[in-house]
Amino acid sequence: MKTILFLLFTLFLITICCPGQNKELAATPYGQTTPQDIKVVMDRIRNYVDGVTPFAIVNQTNGEKITALVKPAKEATISKGAYSLTSHEWGLLYTSMLAAGQATGDPLYANYVSQRFDFLGKATAYFRAYKKAFPAEVNPLEKFLYPHLLDDTGSMCAAMIQGLRNGMANDLKPEIDQSISFIMSGVHRLSDGTFARNRPMPNSVWVDDLYQGIPALAEYGKLTGEKKYFDEATRQVILFSELLFDKRVGACKHGWVEGMDRHPSFFWARANGWAILAISSLLDVLPENHPQRKTMLELFKAYCHGIVTLQSGTGFWHQLMDRNDSFLETSATAMFTYVLAHGVNKGWLDIQSYGPPALLAWNAISTKVNDKGQVEGTSAGTSMAFDAAFYYQRPVGTGPHGYGSVLLAGAAMYKLLKEHQYESSGPVIFR
């Protein structure tokens, strides 16, 4: 009996002193958040990423800048920063900077983009022109210039087209055209045309790839006025939703593998964030008279309903959206915050149904932006997996996915609160 009592007492002490990572936090208070409060958080992020993403062609041996770009220098590389200037995460960051500038009227956000796009216009021309001097293993822009996956190019392409429409990125037009060519005819697909990958198994469909392909096609359709790009974008959304969208849950499974009898059924949050961002981005530019617009809008609304249903009481969403013992994740929460607030701003969603969960989520996110401007609580990148533990065990920190998503959420919430007041003494009521 004494042994049993001792073990129970020990278990009690462990529970009190060493709470588990997945213990649910207290609910986030609504408070009286203002647009100015939001911009303080956004500015902190902008200042941080501006300082840790230098842009220059340098000598990798001594770090000196190379300014004469008339001949190849075998020591040439791009100055190393905390995050890659041409990654798919940074494609979202450029998009979010443009959105933040438009929402707040602060030119510093667009300046961040224009400076780096001006640089990339020169750098891509340099490293492409001297390809023989820069073999794949040393070319710092190899993946971007010669893509093999949608990750390598799609998100960046969408941001560059947005930049082009805002009077920047003129020198990147050749890269935009090449990216679209790859998306339309170079990427691996299933026999019915669905975007696919050959990992972790042959002919795997990842819902993440919606964002890596759809916004670029939609933006190019807007840029050129050619309907075929809108047609392909909407076709992909329909194909993906037929394979992955679970109407019962109101969200997408992370992946599908051709030939499997039972497909993995894990609702990874950030993959769903990418997917709903893609549909939202498509709706932003899809012509009102496009035959699939109604279908896209209905899917967007059904998806947002599912997302809100799965939100935790803390304001965050869990790493696996339908599993409350998985950890709370920042980047996906920010993506969902954006689409809810943006949907309200565009008139696609009812403010009273979707404004309060968006506000709650923003208040939760803001606690994860530290004094330096780093976004904490962000899951590392994740392959499609076949067991829940893989998702539970992903490292969590200040990885690249958090910055663009939080800025994007801030931009939409800033606009929403500029245009709508709310009361929070009882249930949150928007006016």
C-alpha cells in the first residue's frame, strides 16, 4: 500500500512540476486590439527579417562584394542570411510584405520587396548567363533557376508577378515566364493531370502543392488575360479537393498515394494553410464570369467553416488539426487567421461568424512574436507521413514559415479592424 501511495504521489509531482508540451494553454483574451497594436507586431517582424536577409553577390572566400558582373568569378555566391531569398517560404514573405504595405500605407514593406527583387533580377541573369562556370553544386540559385519541384519556383513566381503589377520586378519577367512554363508542362503529374511528386512514394499528391502552383497560374492569368491559366488553376483545385478534402472534417488530408488501399488520413495544419491560401489567392484574381468561380467560392466557404470548427480555445490550431494532444502551431494559425479575415474583408464570409475567431487567433499569434521580431512556435517542414507520431515529433522553433504567414495575417486583421469596431465585454460583437 505504501508503494502504491508513493507512486501516486510521484506521478502527481511530475504532473505539477513537469507539464507536457501538449498541455492546452489557457484561452487567449480578446482584449481591445487596435490596428496600431497589430502594426507594432508587424513592424517588429519586418525589422528583424530586413536585418537577417542581406542581398549581395560576394566572394565566398573573403566575403567581399562582387560588383563587376561582366564575367564569371568561380568564387561568387550570394551573401548568406538567416533565410533563403528564393525559397517558397520567402515567396510568401514577399507576398505578405506587399499586402502589409497596401494595408498600412507604410512604404517600408514594399521597399523590402523592391530592393531584393532588383537584386534578384541582376543575380539570376548573372548566374544563368554563366551556367558552365557555376555547376549545380556551387550555384546558389540552382533550384530557383532550374526547378525540379513546385517548391522550387511556384511561390516565388506568384510573388514576382505581384511585384511586377506593383511596378517592380521588371528584370524578373524571364524568370516568371520560365516558372509558368515549368508549372504548366514540366512538373510531374498523375495520369489525369493532377500535380504529384515521387516522394515519399511514387505518384504522391501533397495538398501543400496547391499553393506552390495555383497562385502563380492565377496571377499569370491576371497578368496576361489568358483564360487557360485560370482554367488550369481551377482544374487543379477540383482535382485536389476530390482526392483530399474530407467533408466530414472540413479540411484536407495531407496526402494521397496512387495505388494505396487506405490513404494516410492526417490533417496537418500547415498543409491545410497552404491549401486554403491557394484558394483565397485564386479567388482574388479569378474573373467574376469564370465558369468555376462559384465552385471555388463554395469550396472556400466550406473549408473556412471546417477550419473554424477545429480552432482550439487558445486561439491557435493544433499541429494535427483534429488531434488536441498535438502541439499548438503558429504558422498555420497565421494562415488561417489571414483567410478568415481576408474572407470577411472581401465579403465572402460573414463578419459575425468569422471575425471573432480571426481576432482570437491574431491575439494568440501576437504572443509568439518575440522582442527581436522572431516568430516562435513554428513547426519545421514536413514530408507526407504514414503515422501521427511523425507530425507530433517535428522540431518547433523560429523557422522560415512563420514570417510571411504572420505578416499576411496582420495585414488582413489591420484592414478588418480599421473598418469594423467590436465589443468584447461579453460575446465578441462586430459592428
